[in-house]
Amino acid sequence: MNSELYLADLEAKPAALATLADALATADPFEGLPRGVRRVLFLGMGSSRYAAGVAALRLRAAGIDAYADYASAAATYPAGPETLVVPISATGGSRETLDAVARYAGGPSFVAALTNTPGSALAEAADLVVPLRAGEERGGVSCRTFQHTLALLLALESRLTGDGRDLPALVRRSAEASADLLDRRDEWLPLALELLDGPHGVYTMAPPERLSSAEQSALMFREGPRRPADACETGDWAHVDVYLTKTLDYRALLFPGSRYEDQAMDWVRQRGSTVLTVGGDLKDATAAIHYTHEGDADVALLTETLVAELVAAYWWSAAS
């Protein structure tokens, strides 16, 4: 792992997304799926599972039975001809994911693997391989692969629901949003570094539809600069994390969009906690970071973690 190369990986996000958009405009990566899929089982660990959790929620909302499980679970849904198994691993070598896929390889379930390493062991065990096309992450941290996983899971959703969404256009808007945050970092990053730099770590909050943003952001603070960080769903925050605001110098990165964020902000106001929002303003938040296309929830899903990733990169570099 290398902080300078990690920053370079982040700076390459817009170009990598443009490449992915071109590929999506050329062909549907899920065209080889069988017909009659009635259940989707996502398997993964870490960032892969974060992305899968959002994808499963979206599919359930569309009427498709879908679930994202830890690949390390001893057992989950049994194999069946109507069950599509989607293992996700950027390296294609995650031990837990390979062990889980071994239960399904060879049928009767169809296995469609998402990986950034087409020649990996995971790819060899799959009926269909969907390349992430994120390029090599030389910094050793999953950042572009996380973003591309989300984009390709939206492509899977579109394939299964027939929603007719223009995925290449969405990915290009996300590239523009990422470029905007990168190009203007001198305007917003110094304040973000200051506000989130507390003695008790960083806490991240997001609605369930974008919970992966909070989870990935907290992981970035832990993985690079090795700072304490934890993620929480915004509505659940009032039931599980609110207690920390009474005893800690509580610093939060909040991704707006939950109908329950005002409930959380009531406690923030009472206890003087620090909240930095990304992509929208909230009353009594300490500050807000804005970027182009932030009003598009799917662009936000693909883009907003870049704020935490850049903060983590600069903290990590300063500590190296």
C-alpha cells in the first residue's frame, strides 16, 4: 500500500469512468445471463459487499428477490436453476469469496462474477465474467474498483428490470462529478481536513439507498491513515450512535437524502457535534461540499465517496 499511488488512483477516476462508459455503450456486459432469473445472490467481502448491499436493496424494490451476503457465511441460499449467483472480488482471489463460489460452481445456479482480474481463480469458476475495467490500483486500495462495481451493478439492475436507463450517460455524468471534486479540491479539502480531524475518529452517515457511501468512506479512513471510523445508516443513527455525541468530540461526514436526517441533526444541534455534508445543505451542519450533478441520486452513489477518499489520502500522506 502506498499513499502517493493511492492519490494517483483517485485522480485517475474520471478517465477510468470514461473508459467504462465507452464499454457500456458498445455492449451489455450481462447479455450472457440466462432467462428466468427469479433470485439474485450477491457474495463478497469488504467494499464488494458494501456495493452489493445497495444493489440488492434496489432489486428488491423492483420486485426481484435479492440478497447480499458475506461470502464468509457458512451457508446461505441453496443453489437452484432460477438463482443467479454474483460473486464480487476486485482481485478475483478473495479466499472467502472463492470458498463461497465453490458451493455453486458447476450448476444448477448460473454464476456471473465481477472482477478486475479476468484471468483470476474467480473468473475461472464463473459461467460469465464481467470485467470491472477499473485499471490497476497501484496504491493497493479498492477505490476505482468500488466505483466501477456500483456502476456495473446498476447495469445488472437495468438488465433484470428492463428499465431502459442510459447507463453510459450516467457513468459519464459521474466522471464529470468526480472531475469536479478533484479539480476544485483546493476550495473544499482544507476545510474538510480540519473539520474531520478530531481526537475520537470519524463517523459516517448515509440513507440505506446509499449506505455503501458511508461504509466505504469509513473503510478509507481506517485502511489508509489508520484512523478510527465507523458507518451508520442515518435513520438507525438515532438508535445506535447518538449516544456517542454526549461523550466524544463527535465528527461526522453525512451524505444527505434520508427522511430521518432532521432527527439526527436535532441531537447534533443539542450537543454541538461537527457535521460535514456532501452533496447537499442541512440546517446547522458545520459546512457542506458541493459538486456538479449532485442532485442525481445515482451520480451521488457513484461519486460521493471521493470526498472521504481524498481526505484519507492526504491524512495518510501526512502520516507517512
